[in-house]
Amino acid sequence: MCPLVSKSHSKKIFIILQTGILFFLTGCSGLEKSEQDKLRDSNAKGEYVYRNHNEVAYPVPTPRHQEREAYPWENVEK
């Protein structure tokens, strides 16, 4: 180690370098996602779904009424 640089000074430089590298790497990772979003938007296309008035893909049964179960504290006798 150079005699002109103290240990505390080299630690500060090391921490600053680590922080800079961390910011650089996290900043570059966002570019890939934004490029994917641009590509997805350019490839997207919408189409209308045409159906007749009573046409259904599958029958939907009418839901049956179901009583909810009692919570444990609702069964306590006073």
C-alpha cells in the first residue's frame, strides 16, 4: 500500500467505488426491460370478437345460495 494513502481513506474510496458500480449495474438493468416493453407494444394487435346475441362459449350455471359457516366465537354460549 502506498504510504501516502491511509487505511481509512482507502476504505472510503472502496465504498464509493462499490456504490458507483451498484448504481451502474442497477441502472443498466432497466434498459433491457424497457426494450422488451417497446417490442411488445410494437407487436401487439387487437381484434374484435364477433358474437351473436345469445351465443355463449359454455353454459354458466346459476349460483346456489350457500350459508356461511359460523366463526368459532359466534358459537360461544353466554
